[in-house]
Amino acid sequence: MKITAATMNVLGLLMLFLGSSQGQRIRGSLKGTQQKLPQQQHTSQPEQQQPEINAQRKLANTDTDHGEEETETAATAAPSMAPSVSLAPSQAPTNRPTRSHSSVELMLIQNNYTVWGGIEFYTAEDSYWNKALQFVEATDDSNSFPDWRTAQRYALACIFYSTNGVSTDYTNSLFSAAMHGFTFDWLHTWQLTNPAHQDDECSWYGVVCNANNEVTELNLKANWLTGSFPAETKILASSLEVLDLEFNLLSNRDTEQLWWIAYLNNLRVFNIGKTGFEFDEGLPVELKNLTKLTDLVIYSTFFSGPIDDSVFDDMESLVYLDMGALDLEGPLPASLQTLSNLTYAYLDYAGFSGNLTEFIGDGTGFESIKELWMDSNDIDGPIPTEIGGLTSLQSLSITECDLEGSIPTEIGSLSNMKQMWLYDNQLTGDFPTEIGGLLDLKIFKAHSNDLGGTMPIEICTRRYYNVLDDLTADCDNGEVTCAHTNANDCCSCCGPNC
């Protein structure tokens, strides 16, 4: 049974999947508009069956505060450098039966455009491989396309047929038993059976091509994709620069369904946030090959386990990293401090532990960092004095952790700071007067700590002149005196409900 995009029932299901927006934070006041959703529940996904192959073989406002953000030849080519991970499927079909081949099928096999060497075409007639093959055969009966273009069209058809209207164990796990077996059509379809839309794949929704008609971008965000995104995507590797799959019901799990990512070594933007991509050994090693990335968005996926931060070692062009709402283990990835172009880093709700000392280092790293969020991790210990060396920093959020000790006076060296959240920790001592010297500071929230004393006049002056818009502290219980002329006239809010 199909649910179409036009029904109100589907809109209700989509809201269930995306979740309510009440009380949520919004990413990056410094960059644009991407919403930060709550952490995904990290329950194990049900086992998925692979297709059987002839009985041989069977994925600036915020929580009222935090602002907004924006995220930004067709033939298969081997990676330009020897990959550090296995680029082959973990298993391959065997015992190919004999049958006749069409000219298109032979071309795909002989030019290594197929993932399984052609055995996939011996699957059921309604498998995504055969549907894709039938599409390219029907639309290229006069051999009007060059081989690479036919292969490109085959890859796109594989993407469509493997993710459009597919019911899986993963989609079933998200909804009640009464809704199991329902399928979801793409919100914006490619209409591959419509002759008016068949010939020019560069005009299909979300597809961007260069002047040579090579696919450079696939922008399929929030398009109701289900099933597993296919390995045939690697056919587009030599030209594909942007792959945006955010907010879809895709389910790719572990190396068996992730290995093809290592081929996409020309990607600049890779966004699989809020999908069912799953890996239980930290971050997929396939990411190491994506050395040209400027934007990596993997938040709210099912990535879990100990992290090997060497995955970032060669990502020298990385500007934007969102790996929040994961279930990782181990310390914050110290290798990030060596990425000289990293500007936006969101590591919140990710399961990290330890302290900030190694992560911050000697304060000479993070040369371009503007926004750094590490909320709701098991981070303890003090805020290191070396943080004063991150002079490009404009937005710092370390809330709901276990920070101890005093706020270092070196915070006053962060002359570009605009917003700082330190609430819900165990910080002690007085508020440094140096914070009053941060002339661009708009938000400073430090309630629900063990800080005390009197709020320095240098900070309150910023409030009186309407420069510091939001200042919070524990002035509701007498721990902090946040007044100089009238009772609590300096703080905008006092106590845990701020």
C-alpha cells in the first residue's frame, strides 16, 4: 500500500520522524539557518536483508539563543591516491547463470560500471538494478548517449529505484506495527517513466551538472528517501562534489553498505545528518578518503563506539563539521586543532568524555575557529587558560557538562566573542572582570554553577548600554549579586530557569 505525498497522513508521519521543534536549538548564529534537532535514540536497527540473487545471495536565534547557519568525468575513476580502506564489497554474488545480454548491459559490464560484475542483473526483474537497466535500455535504444553518459544515467536510476517507495525494517521500526509495510514515494520525483523528463538527467530535481553534463551535485535533502543509498553512486565519483541526503529515512549500515563512500574522493560537501546511516565502531573509516571536504555533516546518525580521530588527519580543507547527537566514546578529537580552515565545529550531545586540556592544546591551533559547541558531553576538569589563544572564536558553548574550577581570566583575550554559554556546570569562584572587555559580547549565560560574588561593574556596564543583551547567573539564591543600582538590574535572568 502506498502513501502519496499529497496526503495529510504522510505529513503527520514526517512530523513524527523530524520531531517537534519546541525548545530546540538552532545551529550557528554566525552562518545561516540549519536546525539542531534533538539527539536520535540510539537503539540498534533491525537486521536488513540483502536482495537475493538467484538463491545465491540475499542503507540569529537559538534555543531561543543560538543563532542560525547555512551549509553549503561521470565515468568511475579510481581514487587519485591509494585508499587506506578496502574499496570492495564485503561479499559478492557467485555462480552466474548463462543468459543473453543487451548492448547496454554488456557496455556497463565491460567498462566496469557495475558493482557486482553483472551478476546483479540476474536478480528478480523488479530489483532496482534491473529497473535501472531497463530504464537506460529504453531511453538509449539508438545509442545516442556516450558510454559514460549512459553509465551516469544508470547510476541515477539505481539511486531512484533503490530509495523510492521502499519499505524496510528500519522504516518499520520507526512507526507502529499497524503501519508496517507502508511505503513512501519521493516528495519530488524524477518521473523516469515520463518521456518529457527522461532524456535530460541534468534537469531532474536536485541534480546539478557542469557544462559537460557531468553530475556535480545531488541535493536530495528531506525528499522522503527510504531503503539503502546504493553503491552505484560511485559511478559518479569523478565529478560528484556535493551529496546532500539530510532528513531522509535511509538505512545504510556498517562497511557492507558504506564501502562505496571511499570512492567519492572529489566530494566537497557530504551531508547525511538525521538519517539511518549506522556504524558501531566510531566513525566509518571510509571518511578518510574524503580529503577535499569543506562540509561534513553526520549529526543524528547511528554512529557509535570509540572514535579514531585520525579520520580527520587529511581533511585540510574542512570548514564546517557537525557531528552532534551521536553515541561515540572517548575524548574530544584533538586532531581538529590542526585543521587550519575549520571554522564551525559542533560536537554536542556526542558522547565524548575527558577534559579540554588536550583538545585545546597549547592554544595555537584552531586558527580559523569561530563557533565551537561541546554541550552535554562527559567533559570535566577546568577550562584551560590556553583557550585565550583561540582569538578568532566568536561563539563558545560548553553547557550541561562537568566543568570545574574558575573561569580563566584569559577568556578576556577572546576579543571577537559574541556569544558564550557555560551554564549547568560546576564552575566556582568569581566572574572575571575581563569579560567586560569583550566589546562584541551579546550573550553570556552562566547560571546553574557554583559561581559567586558580585557581578563586576565592567560586565554590568555592557548591559546598561544595551550591548550585552542576555546575561544570566545564580542571582536568585544570593550566590551572585547581580546589581549595582537596583535589585538584580544587571542580569537579564536569574537562576536555573533562564
